[in-house]
Amino acid sequence: MNSKRISLAVISTRREKSLSNIMKKPTHNLITGLDIGTHFVRMAVGQIHETGNGQVELQLLGAAEVVSEGVNKGVVSSIEDVVSSVSACLERAERMVGVPIDRVWVGVSDPNIITQANKGVIVVSKANNEITEEDAARAIETARSIATPLNYEVLHVLPRGFAVDGQLGIKDPVGMTGIRLEVDTNIILGSTAQIKNLTKAIYRTGLEIDDLVLSILASAEAVLTARQKDLGVAVVNLGGSTTSMVVFEEGDILRIVTIPIGSEHITNDIAIGLRTSVDIAEKVKLEYGDCVVDGISKTETIDLFNLGSAEHEMIKKRYVSEIIEARVEEIMKKIDNELIKIQRSGLLPAGVVFTGAGSKLSGITEIAKKYLRLPASLGYSLNFASVTEKVNDIGFSTAIGLVRWGSNMAGSVRSGGRGEGRMMAGIKKAGAVQGMLRGWLKTLIP
């Protein structure tokens, strides 16, 4: 087993069914990711496919999106509107793949995420003191037992490293001999109200939830390689109302943060600057927007009448870019401030990878290189066989990442050596009772 796999093993407290149910292949072996954003609801559907040489690969069968309603700044504001949006997206996805979809892996975009460090300690169970996957899973589960802040609950437990009888810096203790096994973890806590509202809305569509996954972690799973995570890299998801970031180094998570500024703030700035409607400002941004002012002619103009305005109004394209650059510069400076807090400003060899629909803005990587002093690139989904072009749409990175996450947790497909398959037996035993209890509690939700 790859020595880094355990560092990405995840025990979630939101299993609605036991992990033994997840291990059972669903209808047509489909794995579906659902990303509910402020502006769009996106769904990606994958399937495990056996190749001719006895190997397996993950195929992306289809991807659908609809305009999102009932979500404000990443938080559910109307359950009924979310139900309507998810149902519409589900219908489109089912038409694309031609079979019913009944289970989804769901992304959580909580702007109030909290991370805490904690340690788990156990005594090795076997008489010969050989450490097993079950021991590692028990240690991780022990670390999950913390006093959570009011109105928060554990979303993920992310191991950073193990220690065997005091020997530190161990990534994979399985097979080693020892009596005392310790694990250092990062625990991710999400808002209880957000989680309950999100799950209630999804259940009302008739879908079952395999698990809830922090959206930025799912995005990273889709667009990063193992080498990038080892070297040091930041993934930035530029969404509609928020910008999320996760920083990796040596395969571990250093920081997760949400910045309350997104692409809709750029649209609002354009609307104010041009004294036009938000709808026209959005069209201006998408069709003519550029983050970099240099190189744009001072005489080049845009006629707002061609974008839906009632009157012929000529504006300078350079002026639009100046508005955009000012807001994007603010976002980059806030990202750099977060890197300064962990002493990684300008010090990530693999640079910054941008995902999310807001990252489609022309010149985003150039301005990132300027203000972050790091390599910058757009994050396209890696290692997917696909029958749809949506695999190359960075707006779908979270939904596609959820499909990858689901396949890894089921142990069916390895992702750059980061699959969770060998940990599943231990995790299943550690979480089965809790999973069945949550399955029963789910029946009480109206």
C-alpha cells in the first residue's frame, strides 16, 4: 500500500447508511456527485468500467447543470427552492445516462468551516502486536471524539501522521510492530444547521446520500496529482459568492479557508461602474472581461445594446478590465494573506491551481502569478475517461471530484496511488454501528 494513502483516509460522521452499504455496487454501478452552489446546481455521473487488460477505470457518463435557487452565499436559504433545483438537475442527468439515479455524494460549501487538531491513541489489538488497518481506523475514530463547539458537528477526520511506540513521522503504520499507536489529525467541523438543511432538501428529492464531503476537498481530488500534494500546492475554487482554498504539503492539509468574496462581486462592481443592470454586467464579464489591463487598447469599445441594453451605449473595454482587475487583485491579496499565516507565501513549488466557474475569467492565472509570486494554472479534471466535454469544464471540478471521492472510498479505482480501498475494512467496522443509527435517524426527517 502506498505510504501516503492513510494520510487521506477519511472517517465522516454523516454516513446515512453504513459503509457496508456503500461497498455494495448500486444500480449500474453508478457513482454520482452533487454540487449545490450559489449560482448553479451541478451533477456528474461516473461508472466503474473494466478495461480489456483486467484493470478498471472511472468513466464520466454525463454531467448536468441548472440555475441554483434557494442558496445564498453558500448557505441554504430556502429548502423548497433547493429541492426544485436539485430535482431539475437530477432529471437532466438521468436523461443523459439513461438510467435512474438514486444515490449521491454531496459537496458541502460551508463558509463557517472550523478546523481543529486532535490526537487519537489506542493499544494494538493483535497478540503479536502487528498493526492492522483496523487498528489505524480505530485510532482515527478515537481522535474524532472531541468537544465540538455549539451548533457544529464533525464532517471529516483527516490523519496527518502516525506514531508507533513514540516513533514519529510515520505515514503508514500497517504491518509494523508496536504496542501503542497514535495519530495526529485535522478535524473539520461544519455548521449543524447547514448540514441538516442540506440533507433534508436532498432527501425530499428522493435521493439517498452516500456521504457529505467538503467541496474544496472534492475539487482537489479531481484536479491534483499525488506529486503536487507532496511538493506543496494550493487549490483555489473561485465560486459565485465565496472563494475557497485548501493548501497541501507532503500529502497533508495545512490550511482550509473560505474567503467571503466571489465572482458575483466582480459582476456587481461592473454593474455599479457602468450604471447598468446586473444581468448585462454578467454578460459583459463573461464575453469581454479580462483581469489584465495591459495590452487592451484604449480605443476598443463595447456596445451594451448588443448585450441586451435598451439603448446603444458605448463603453471602453479597458475600463471594464480596470474594474475587474481591482476586485481580482483584492481576492489575490486575501489569498496571499492566508498563505502568510502558514508561512507559505511564495513558497509552494507546485503553485496555485484555480477551479470553479469564476476561474474562467480571462487572465486569472497571469494576475495570480503577479500577486502571489507562484506558478498558477487552471485545474482540469485528471485521469477520467469521458463521453462528455464537461470533464474539461472547470466549473464541474467539484461535482467530478465527488465522483472520484466516491470511487476511492469504495476502493474500486485508485487515484494516483491515493485510493482508500485497503482502509475500508477497518473503517467499515469502526463506522457500521454509527451508520445504521444514522440511517434510522434519517427516517425521522419529514
